[in-house]
Amino acid sequence: MELVTIVIALALIEYSVFGMLVGWARGKYGVAAPAISGDPIFERYYRVHQNTLELLVLFVPGMWMFAHYVSADIAAGLGVIFIVGRFLYLRGYVADPKSRSLGFALSFLPAQILLIGGLVGAVMSLL
């Protein structure tokens, strides 16, 4: 479970860095708080941060469930793919929102596998 804890911590650190990038973009592109629109590049950083939060709601509990009921090592591996996917999503989305697909897939799919796998594992354990 240590690997799972480390991967979750890294995912949360990545999310924190994305938040700092939103603050940096806010200053660079002159979008004063509390506004969340203005410069298109700022809005891209903001959307990456928000979308990452939306996926973390699935990812973190999914990691714990999958690790507990299925395999901690596989959960950690899927978690690393999620983290890399989020980084690729950031790079793609900021450069051109149309190029975010690979990063989105590499983070959305592992989160779904963890969540559904954890549910199946729990049900199988119950039976």
C-alpha cells in the first residue's frame, strides 16, 4: 500500500502545481481574481486544473478500493499512467485544446478502471 500512497501523493502534488500554474497564468495574462475568464490561455490553465479536480474525485477512492480488493501494485501502475496522462493533458490543452485527447484518455481510462475494478473486487469479496 506504500506505493499507492506515494502515487496518490504525487497526483495531489501535480494538482497543486496545476493550481500554481493557474495563479501564474492569472498574473501573466491579467485575469484578476475572482474572474475565471478573459485571456484564452489563462482559461486553458484554469480548465486543466478544474478537469483534474473532477477526475481526482474518481481517481483517489478508486485507487484505494482497487488496491484493497484487487492489487496494490496494479493500482499504483495505473496511478502512474493517470499522472502522466494529466501532464500530457496539460501540455496538449494549453497548446491547443483539440490536442488534449491522448492526455485525457491516459487519465480518464485508468481512473475508470480503478473505480470499476475496485467495485467488482468488493462485490466478489462480498460473495
